[in-house]
Amino acid sequence: MEEPSIWEDAHVRPRTPLAVIFSPEYRRVTLGLILLSFCTLYAYWAFNFWVPSYLLLPSAQHGAGFSTNTVAMLLVAMNVGGWFGYVTFGYVSDRFGRRPSFTTYLLTAACLVLLYGATTSRGLLLALGPFVGFFGTGYMSGFGAVIAELYPTSVRAAATGFTFNIGRVASALAPLLIGSLAQTRGFGVAFATASAALVLGALTWVYIPETRGQALT
């Protein structure tokens, strides 16, 4: 497979240092992407790491108290929705744009996660699960394309790795924080922090420009 011409052209020019992503031209975008990554990875791990415990633990420990078989069924339903979210987000963002798609998914997921943590009804959880998975994880497949379209070829890969992986700090903090909150305040309050993070993530798109249909540099 031949490399694209913009990649070939970049290799005949001097290498661009990573520090360029904090230059006045890119600083606003870079900080927006870092915050978006931080918020979304916190929300993703805050919810997905602890949802099996929420479903399985007894009510005395703030859980839903379901059997192992019921928990497996609920998690399969959620993951099926997540799979469809992953594979379709690219088509959605190409059709409606990166910003509208991301913000719609994030705000919808914020509402659904809040509802999911506020109920112990098996039927309602089964109905909500695929939609939580679809909107709560689907946008993750859009990060690579979105970040790549915002930087020049000479620094694209490094900028993508740097801005997205800063969010790993949040993903490391999330399980501990959610576990502590769930133990003292309940899973509803704990999952509410994930919802708040998703809303904040949606707001970061004020700083991130729309790139649908634009030519890469």
C-alpha cells in the first residue's frame, strides 16, 4: 500500500518538534483535546470498571443485588450496544460532523449513565444497557480521526499520542475514586461524577474546531 502524498511530502521537510502543539496556533486546540481526553477516559473507566460490581453487590453495599447470570446478561446487552457504537460512529461523524456527533454522544451518555446508576430494575437496566454502551463508548472510535485532522502531518502521530494519553491519568484515578464514593455515598452518586465528566467533555468542543470535509495538511 502506498503512503499518502502528504506523508511523503512531510519527510522531505525538517522534522517538527512536539512543542509546536503548544504554539499560539495550536495551543487552544491542544488544551481542549487534553481536557476532552481527561474527561472521557475518566467517565469511561469510572462507569465501566464498576458497573459489574454495582449489578452484583447486595443492596446493603449499595448494589442492585442480581445473580451472576443476570449480571452476565446485562453486561452482554451493554457490550452489544457498545460494539455497534464503535463501528458506526465514523459514519455518523462523517454524515453530521465531528463536533455535533461527539457532543450528542457525550450528552446522551451523561443522561443514560445517571439513569443507569439510579435504578435497580432489571427490565429497565436491560433496556438502558445497549444505549449506554452505544453512546457511552461509541465516540471513543472517533478520537484517532478527530485528533489527526487537527494537526499537520509532520507532528500528527506525536500530537495524537500525547493529547489522548494524558487522559490515562484520569483513567487511573477513576476506579479508586468511584470505589470510595460508592462505598460511602452509593453508586448513584459515584456514577453521577462520570455524568458530570461527560458534560464537561462536551463543553470542551467550544475550543475544538470542526474538521469534517477539510483537506489535511
